[in-house]
Amino acid sequence: MREFMKLFITAKAGAKEERVEKVDDTHFRVWVKDPPEKGKANDAITRALAEHMGVAKSQVALISGKKSKRKIIEVVK
């Protein structure tokens, strides 16, 4: 059975280092080096979250917030 998890992300693009910080069970802060242009930062955020959660990048999808610092991401486990 597939488990869907909705995560609320505060994104920081153009950071000096990449990291993921868990605030609580559903809220995270994600710093990525990529700039917020042409979807580069969004790709880096989904990649960083997939690595942090231990799932494939294809199991992480941006649901809302494509052009915002606040994003909603769905993870399928």
C-alpha cells in the first residue's frame, strides 16, 4: 500500500551550502545552491528532499509554490 505524505517547505535558494532541516513532522527548511530561475531551485529542492527522506526523486512531487519560497511537496512511500 502506498503512503502519501504532504510536506510544507520553506525554501532558501542560492545558499552557500545545501541542507535540509526538519522543523516538525510535516515542516522543513531546505537550502539549495541553485538559483531560483527556470525551475533549477525547485529541482534541487526535490532532489535534496528525496535524498533526506531516502526515496527516489520520482517519488517527490511539487504540488504548490512553484514561484514561492513556501512550497507544498508530496512524497510517495
